[in-house]
Amino acid sequence: MSTITAEQGSQPTIDELTIGIIDAATRAGVSKARLLLRLPTGDIAVTMTTGESRAVEGYGILTLDDVVADQPAPSRPTVSLTLTPEAP
């Protein structure tokens, strides 16, 4: 299991999975992130809510742990993501 924290606009790699952080925000009390999963078979855009998990074939379970979007400018919102590898 690996966890990262990254800013909106970045493209971190977690266990060989590159993830574009397109947008992150909290609206009406709900924190969400728009992510671009950069897979060998093509890019997949997904929107995830804090606490939501998604299976990413060949990589494992990706979970959006947190969104911090209330930082003053020029800071960008950040997201925390955890990737739990697939069982062998």
C-alpha cells in the first residue's frame, strides 16, 4: 500500500500508476477530485469523492483519502491518494 499527497495540476506516480490531478475542490461540504488515470491502454478520467475507492485493473484499488482545498492563493488544492496493490 502506498500513499501520496499531490497538488492540483501535478502528475504524480504511485506504484507505476501515473495520475493527473485535474481538479480538486470542496463544494456544498462534499470534497471531490477529478483525476486522469494514465494507463498503458489509454487515459481514463474519473471523478472521486473523499473516501471513495476504485479498482484500477493491473494496479489495485485507488482510494481518494482527502482533499484540502481551503488554502489561500497562490497555493493549489491538494489530494491524498492511496493505492492498495492487487492480491497475487
